[in-house]
Amino acid sequence: MMYVLIVFLPLLAALIAGLFGRAIGDRGSQLITSTAVIISAILSWVALYQIAFQQTTEVIELMTWIDSGDFDVDWMLRIDSLTAVMLVVVNTVSAVVHVYSIGYMSHDPHKPRFMAYLSLFTFAMLMLVTSDNFVQLYFGWEGVGLASYLLIGFWYKKPSANAAAIKAFVVNRVGDFGFALGIMGIYLVFDSVSFDDVFSAAPSQVGQHFEFLGYQVDVLTTLCLLLFVGAMGKSAQLGLHTWLPDAMEGPTPVSALIHAATMVTAGVFMVARCSPLFEYSPDALMVVTIVGASTCFFAATIGLVQNDIKRVIAYSTCSQLGYMFFALGIGAYPAAIFHLFTHAFFKALLFLSAGSVIHAVSDEQDMRNMGGLWKHIKVTYAMMWIGSLALAGIPPLAGYYSKDLIIESAFAAHTGVGEYAFWAGVAAALLTAFYSGRLIFMTFHGKPRASKEVMAHVHESPKVMLIPLGVLALGAIFAGMLFAPYMTGEEHYKEFWGASILMLENSTAMIDAHHVPLWVKLLPLVLGVFGIALTYQMYIRRTDIPVQLAKTHSALYQFLLNKWYFDELYDFVFVRPSKAIGRFLWTFGDGKVIDGLGPNGVAGRVLVLARRASQLQSGYVYHYAFAMLLGVVAFVSYFFFAGGH
């Protein structure tokens, strides 16, 4: 019963707030949704103890969902260690975001709708992580896509918000198409979509091939790559990442929920859940490693020069997801999920702290119009430091334990792609520290760059927003040191994860990561400290340096500022040709052919005939007499010729 409540309480709250929001009012909607998710969060921690720490698994059958011939799908909840960790992440961050939203959205006229969407988003993610088969997984997968569309475009009167919501939806359709093909392929190969059936039969498909477009392709590699395309879309990996920064158009609590706990973590969870498939496909794992490592470095370079405070944190999310994926690719699944776990706390903390800053400076998001704020919003300032140091991997904060272990695992993999991932991760660690320090110093230090009117109204956020920050700060500080021995410790990690993650005997990166040379352990930390020190030098002591660098290396600066021109490239390659094809089909195909020959053509001909017929109605008697005479002649002629025939 407890596990059912964890999953369905947010859905119940979403329905009440969404359908009866006007009846129960703003405060009622906020209380019902927040209370439901808080209860789910508390029960999730209980579930983590019962499942992961006592090494048990619960499978709860709710009902038969699809029964069509040989295809049957039951609606079931699978609660194992991997699910339990995800339940804690999703519900804890969601509960904090719900409470925070009470203060942040206090002036919004549509609070019940917003709270209903948040709870619906939470339910969809819970459905995803508790799924026991691929169809149920796909249901949750599409559910978070729908909820993200609703939340990113929540302020639907803003054209930019509508465009961002559509962009997120369309880009994810590309990934979801691959994911759907993967699920269809799994049913074709295994004759089942149940995790237990598919995973137990996976070894029998090693080395098997099937024909596709005249080529013999490896079964497991093909299926895993199709699944990974879906993960690339949801988790914003290089190529399908363009929607993530634009998702900042939604309210800040939405950004925290999407980037920390729900949508973007879905891909990481799915690959970890499918470890019994990926472990038997080294080629697919190699692709995952390369894409993850490339994303990790690529997104960090863009974060260096962004000026919107939320976009800096958004690209940071993209980069950190890259870390998680290359950890998955080298077989260090526990390290990837542990980083997902710690990242949820400090990334939500960063986003909500950014929201507190935006709230203080009259909705300004450009860091160039901030500065000198730390004296006015000291609590937010402290919280932002905690989140940034955790992100930069400074001990003893959470990011140090999880991110450094991923870098060490890449080194310990002793493969070509592992080495590539290691150096990409090390470089990204330096860049991460730099843009984290840059955000802090540009926002809170130096001379105020906002107008006197804005500075006069700078104020600390209310307690309903600050208390959630404090909860997340505890996670950002202690989650690493408390859970590292169990989730990734050499002695306990196999017991903790149990059968929820499969690691073959030849996958030794997790074990070897604990025995890498000392310089490998120290390098990310040294670079992290150096990166923050460098930003202090550039943005506090010598503020002329960034301007000079931007002028001297203007081409590189514009390249990074314009996000490697991915949006422009996609606009040229995909958007413009699609619009041209659509315009042609609309004007020629729909307008001239379908409408021209169809309804418009028929209506036009009737109109012409009607006009000509109306010309007969002239009002002159001799016209009517002439028409009657023509009628008589035609009538007589018909009978004459018909009779003669």
C-alpha cells in the first residue's frame, strides 16, 4: 500500500487542483499538492531503507493493462534499489519545488493550474521509474514529455515560452521515435516487453544478427542504440540538446524540476535499468561513452560565456548529464546513478537560488545587470555558494564524491574511449569550476550594475522560499559523504544495488576506480580550485581581462556565445527546408489541388452557373418570351428526334 501511495498521491493531488482549482482556491490547491508530494517524499525515504538497505525487491500488480492476442501488458510497480533511489530523488526535489512555488508564484493568477502541472509531472516521472515493462516505461516517458510542454509554455501569452515548449516537444519527438522503434524491436526479438523476460533472454541474443535494408546488423547493438536515441532526447545529449537551454522560458521552479530530478534524468535511469542489455553490447556502450564525454565538454564550454543566470546553470546540467552517460558507457552504473542522486540536490539548489536572485532583482536574469547583491540577500548568497562548490567538486560537498569517482572510473577503464572520457571529464571539471565562480562573482560581487530603482527594491526571499533552499543545501552538503560508502563503496555497492543493475565480471571500472594513482584523484580537485581562483582574478581583481579576451578572440567568443551555432545549423538544415516543403504543400497541394478541385472548385463552378442563370432574369418580357420559345423548340425537337429514332 505504501508504494501505491508514493506513486498515486501526486496524481490525485494533480486531479483535485486541476479540476477543482476554482472551488478550493489558490491556497487550497497549493496545500493539497504540496502535502501530497511531501508525504510521497517521506514514504520514499522509508522505501529506500526497506528496499536498498535491506536488499529486497517489491513487485506489485495493479491490473491487466493490455490483453490483445499474444500481446499482454500488466500494470505493475517494480520497487528495487534503483527505483528506490529514483523515488527519493524525484519526490524530495519535487516536494521542495512545490513548497518553493508557493512563494515564487505568489503573484501569478493561475496558481492551481501551475500546481496541478507540477504534480502531474511528478506522477509521470514516478510512473516511469516504477515501471516493470517497456510499454509502461514509455507511458511515463511520454507523460514527462507532455508535462514539460505544459510547464515550459506555462506563460503561454509569451511567444518565446510557446516557441520553447514546441521546441522541447519536437526535439524529444526525434528521440522518442528511436525509443519507440527500440521497444518494437525488443518485442519482435524477445516476444515480450516485460523487463524480467527480456533481460533473462538477453544472453541468448549475443552474436545474433537480423537483416535490415540488406545489411546484417547485430541484434543487441541495434536495440541498445535505438533505446539510447531516446535517452539522448530526454537527457539532452549532444545533437538532441538544443531544447534544454530554451526550457528556461518556464517559471524557475519548473527549471529546477526538469533539470534536477525529472525529465533529464529519465534517460540515465533508462540506460541503467537496461544494463542487462547494454552489458552484452560493447559497441553500444562505446557510443554511449563517446556521446556522454563529448556532451560533458561541449556544454561546459558554452557555459563559460552565457550571461543569463539560468542558462549558465542549464548548460551545467547538460554537462553533468554527460558525466553520467560516460560513466554508464564504461560500465560504472552505480557511479552514474550516485552522481544523478547528488546532482539532484545541488542542481535544484542552484536553480531555486537563481530564482531567489531573480525574485530579488525584479525578474532580471542577465548577470551583466546584477552585481553587489550579496549584502542584500545573504541567505541566497550562502546557498548559491554551497550549490556552486558542490557542482565544482570541492570536498566535502556531495559533488566531490560522485563526480570525481566518475572521472576515476573512466581512467580505470583502460580503454581508448575511457581515456577520451577521462580527459574530457577533467577538462570539463576545470570549466565547471570557472563558470560556477563566474556566476557567483558576476551576480553577487563588484559594483551594482542594476538601476538605482531596482537596487532600492532588492530584498531577501520569504521563508517559504528559503526553507526549501535549506533542505536542498543539507542534501548538497551531506548526500555524498553519507551515501558514498553504500552506493559506490568497494565493499557495499554490490549489496546495495543487488539485481537492479547488472555488471558482468569483465566490467571492472567500478572496482578499479578505488585504486587509481594519487594524481588521478587529485587532478579534478586541483583544477576545480584553480578554476574558481581564476574567476576571482578575472571578475573581481582584473575585470578588464574578460573584455580584452572577448575582443582578442572574438571569433571563439561568438562561437561559444552562439552555442556552437547548433540552432543556426538546425534551422538551415531542417527548419527552413521543412517550412519550404510545408509552404509548397499548403499553397499548391492543399490550396490549388485539393481545395481547387474539391470544395472551392465545386463552389466556384456553382457560382459561375448561378451568375449566368441570373442573367436570364432581366425583367424584360421579350427576353422571357424568347426563352420560352427556345424551350418549346428544344422540347419539340427532342420528341421529333426521339420519335424518329
